[in-house]
Amino acid sequence: LLEAALMSSVQRLGPDHDLTLRVEESLLTTLRHTDRAGEAAERFVDVIARRIRKDGASHYRTLQDRGVLGTTLARLGRLDEALAELGGAHALAVTALGADDPITLQLATWLAQARLDSGDVAGAEADLRRALESPAVANNASAPRVLAIKETLALALRDSGRAADGAPLMRDVLDARRHALGDGALDTLRAFLHASGLEAMTGDLDLATQYARSAYDGFRAIYGSDHVAVLVSTQTLATILGRRGEWAAAEPLQQDALKLATRLYSSDHPAVHDAEGELGLSLRRLERSDEARSLLAEAMKSRERAFGRASPWSRSTRAEYAAACLDLGDVVGAATALDELAEDLDELAAVANAWTAVARANAPAFTFGPKADAASRFAARLAAVLAGSEAPTLGSALRDAVLAHAAATAAPPETIAELEALATP
């Protein structure tokens, strides 16, 4: 419909007419959520050039278009370009519109999100805290743009390892949106989704499950089945159920997520790798390790192609694959998976050292959960093998490292007890 409306407007009014530009902006904003996001980004460059000719570089519509272009580039993983576009637009908005203008605040939020995506958590937090100090924000604490700033700040706190600080802030955002918009509004559902992850990280799995189910049911009610929001909420609910040990309930959700991911994306898309890895995790816990190993092998290869072998995501998937190999009695396969230097049982010491590096690298990035404890479970089993073989000292040291890592990442007591049992010969 938007394509037809744009064609009609171009023919009747010309490409630079304000109505034509608005229709094209609406079309491109829609396209950026589809597999035509790259096309949307390229066309936005042309729209912005026409906006500058018509309204000037500092006009609020030009600045807003630059912001949408920046978020589209971020979605495409072109983060350096996104940061340059958003940073330039925000700086110009501060000068032209003022620091308290709604467009400026929106750009500040988008810029902070791009900083988060690029790993600059400290920079994102600083931007957001400056925005929250604005008088316009202080006097409109429940305004949608203010809630968006608070929501992004909560995510920045999460990504800096301060989920306990971010969770109450996200609850405030969620409560405000539920009161103003109702439980079924898209912004409320997004808050449910983010709040579920934060509550899970702080250990309140009951509240996390409640929030995740609300997001899952709400997104399905709006979009049906084939939408990225349904995929993310399905995976989130399944992951939290897994944290609760409810693997039988998590597994069909993960099956749905994998089917949906393959419908929405190409086979090499990170969303497909995530779905394969999470389903493999559930299957392992259900003692279906043969199926799990096949899925995890694909996820491991795909993530290493996409992110490189040094990525924590790649390493944790490799560790989970190794654990599935151990379940099937393939100790050498497990060792080889975690450290390709290991070719036989005599080289298990190299694997133990490799696990220690994995744990240290993952500790700042992950709270204790399905992605982090894969390496720990493998290492606990490995510690037991070493302690019962010719390397008892190394086995004991590895056991101590496993338990210290579990404590440092706030593992629940029952998980620590399980790791102790696994590490005992």
C-alpha cells in the first residue's frame, strides 16, 4: 500500500513534495524491520538529501530521518556508520533545537543504544544520565521519550553487570506503560520482554517467567507467528524456563523458535544460530544428546563463521557441544571441540587450561545461566576425569576454578551443588 501511495504521490506532486517525502519515510521505516533493511538505508540517504534541499540540515524532520537511518545502520551491524550518523545528528539537534527538545532526546536514546550495541556501555550510560538531568525530562517523568531513556539506561546497567540496579528502573518503566497504554501495547510488551531478562539476571525467576509469558502472549496476539518479536519472546520464555529446570516445557518453544527463525532469515543468520544452540541446550538437558550434538555442531560452526572463534558466544557454544560429546562418551571429541590441540586423552590438561581461559573471558559478559554454565558443566566433568587419572592436582585445581566461577557469576545454590557432584570422581 505504501509503495502504491508513494508512486501516486511522486506522479501527482513530485519527489520533493512534503507529502511524498512523508510517505517515503513511512515506507522506509517499515522496510527497515524486514530483510530489505539494506535497501531502506540506501534510500534514506537520498530522502535526507532531499530533506536538506527542501527544509535545511537542522530541520527537525531532517534530523529525525538521520536518526532513523542511524538505527537502520545499527540493525545491519554497520555500527561505525551508525554512530557517526547518530552522533552528528544529535550534536546538530542540541545546537539547533536545544538539549530538551523531544527530537534531541530521541536522538540521545538512539545514540546510546548504538553505543551499547558497539560495546561502549560507559559512553551509553553517560549519555543517558545527561539526558535524564534535562529539566524537560524531570518535569515529564512519564512521557514516552523519557520512559525510552530510562529503558535504555536499564539495559546499559544490565550490560555493565549491574542488573540489580537496572531491574527496578525497568519495573518503573513497565508500570508506567501498563498504566498509560495497557498490557497489550507494543511499548508495554517490549518493556515486559526487557524486564523479564533483568529479573532473570537478578534471580527472581518467578517474576521473570510472568513477564516473559506476558510478552510472548502479547506479541503472538498482535503478530500471529511470523514476526521477529514473536521469535525473541519465544526464545526468552524458553530460556527462563530452562533456568528453572523446566526443560520439557522449554523444548517445544525452542523447536518453534528454530522453525520461525528459518522462515524469517537465511540459514546463516545469527538468529538461526541462536535457535539451534538454545534447542541443543534443551535437548541435552532432556538426555537427547545425540540430537543435541548435531544441532550444536551446526550452531558452533555458524557462530564461528559469523563472530570468530574468540567470541564468547562461539566459545560457549563450543563448550556446550563438548558437553554433548561427553554425554555420549566421546571424551576425545569433547576435548577436540573445546581445544583443537587435544587429539587424545593425554592432552586433557590443555583442555582444562583452555576452559579456564573461556571462563575468565565469559565472566564479565554473562551472568550464570544457560550460555555461561555450559563451560562450567563441561569443566566439572573434566575435573572429575582428571582427578581420577594421573593428574589429580590439576583436577582439584580445575574443580576449585569451576566453583569459584560459579560463585562469582551468582549461580544458584542448587547449581553449585550440581557442579560439585559433577566434579567428584
